Amino acid sequence: MAIKYQYNKTSLQHLEKQLKVRQRTLPIIKNKESALRMEVKRCKGEVQKLQSDLEAQIQSYEYMFALWNEFDASLVSVRDVHLDVKKIAGVRVPVLGDVDFDIKPFSLFNSPKWYYDGIALLQGLARNAIECEFTQAKLGLLEHARKKTTQKVNLFEKVQIPGYADAIRKIKRFMEDEENLSKSSQKILKDIIATREEEEEA
């Protein structure tokens, strides 16, 4: 990013102000980045745990596979998923609230007595699967925010702050050189005037 500037005091003041803003903001952004980094790490662990729990839950019911063929899975459906929004290091992420299920009526006399257990198992599996999806969505949002924040830290640290500092240094040098030239030319002019006056007197 090329920083545009002119060799004058106004431009110098503007650049100094911009540099101070970035120097004050950099620690805040770094803190946000480290908070997001920790949250992403925690969330990845949470996703892995939820996925392994879900796999274990599914495998634990494999011995009942023959019974599941008799079970009518359309009896249970998800009616609504309640969402909350939570801010983590300034990033809005979804948080899973309650999951509402619709359970179709079924005949207690014509259905096996384990249907109630089957319905409870399906509800548990569905809730765990939904929670896993939500946590993955949260992880995606947090990772995106962390990448953006890291880019901003790098932009400030490696591009803008050194760029503004370099531009300020160049302007100051130019102004010092201009001042020295001005003083030198005034001195030369004084010497010429003094020499002429001496010649006129002689």
C-alpha cells in the first residue's frame, strides 16, 4: 500500500496522527486475535468431541439394528430449533437453544413397547447432530474472523506502521534540508551584501 503524502507540515501532521492511531489500535487487535485463536482451538476440540460422541452413540445402537427396521422414523421430526446469538471477542456466533420435536401419534396396542425408548433415542441423536452442526458453523465464523484479524495485524505491523514512519522520516529530512538550504542561502546573501558594501566604501 503506497502512502500518499506531500513535503509540508500539514501532510506531516496528518501522517503522525495516522501513525499514532495505528500504534494505539495494534495492541487491541493483537489481543482480539489471541482471544479468537484460543476460542478457535477450544471450538475445534468441542467439534471433535461432539463428533466422536455422536459416532459412539450411533455405534452403541447397532445391536438394535434389526429392531430399527420395524421402527417408523417418520414418527419423530424436528419442528423448531431455537437460536441465541453470543458475542465472542466481538464476533457474533449462533448458540443452540432448545430443539422442539413433533411426535406423531401412534397406536400403543399395535406398536412394540420399546417405541417410547426409540423415540427418546432418536430425539437424543437428532439433538446431538444439530449441536454438532451448530458448533461447526460457529467454528467457521470464528476461523474467518481470526483470519481477518490476523491480516489486519500483519497489515498494521508490517505495512502501514513502517510505511507511515518512513514517510514521516522522509518529510522531516526534506524539511530539514530545505531549512539548511534557506539558512545557507541567507548567509551567502549576507556575505555578498557585506562584500559589496566594503567595496563601495573602499
